[in-house]
Amino acid sequence: GQPATRRLAVIAALFGPWLLPTPLAAKESCCLRATPPDNLHTIKLDSYPQNFAVAQGSDGHVYLGNHGGLGRFDGRAWELLALPNGDVARSLAVDPRQRVYIGGINLFGYAESDATGQLRYTDLSAGLSDQLPAGALGSVRDTLIHGGDVYFRADHYLIRYRPRQDTLTLWHSENS
């Protein structure tokens, strides 16, 4: 009767977009700015093929947090930016200015394009070297932008970065 009809309507509303044929689903998706390229399966980043995070900028670039660092896809080719410690990029968030915030292992910071279009990394974690012993940060598993501030969640720490003031605030938790 009526409960079964309601249940069917809820299921259709929740899962309907994934049941549509691919071109229409991509066009109607809230998360994609354009139809995805057909060659995403041929990722060539010269790094171990395990990805931890994915984000997309408003300019259409796709970013991957990978074992080799930060991968960027411009619609034609992949580019890899290795992090200073040569380790994993675990979490990503892109702000409206196309600055890509990156959480890694014992580091966090951001990458942005220079005047030539090359990605350049800025290490923000160095700003906490007087508060954190080397290696204490651990894995930065989540990166979130909220209200213009950027939050990095590590194993036992939460860090807030305020880009307008260029300040960092660190909170420690015994429990993660």
C-alpha cells in the first residue's frame, strides 16, 4: 500500500541518478563540472597506483592524492607533484582560488600554479615545528575548507589554517 509506495519513491530519489544511462547521469551529477574524459582509466603518474583522495577544482582540473604525491589532470595529461618528504598525499581540498590543500604523512600544505602553470608546493606544517616534535603529526587523513578556513585532521591533532591571516592553530587530542 502507501508505505511501500513511499519507500519506492525514497529509493528512486536517492538512487535514481546512478541508475540513469552514463551521459545523462554525468550531465545531471552534482559533483562533476563536465562529462568525465573517456581515458581516466589510463592514469600514468609514475607512482604506485593507489589513490587516497580525489578533488576537482572549479576550473575542471581533477586532483588525486596518491602514493607519489599530488596528481593533476587537465583533460589531456596527468602531472605529478611529489611532496617534500616523498610520501603519500592522503587528503585534498580545493578552494575557490584553485589552491589545493594537501594532507600527507607528517606534513600538510598547499599547491598552486605559478605564472607558468607549474604546480608549486608550500609547506604549512613547518609553521608548527616549535609545537610538534618531528614525526609526531602522523597521517593527515582529512582536509576540509569551511568558512574560508582550512582544517587538517591528523591522528591526534586538529589544525586550523586561516589563509587571510596566514595563521595556524593546533589542538591536541589524546583520543583520535
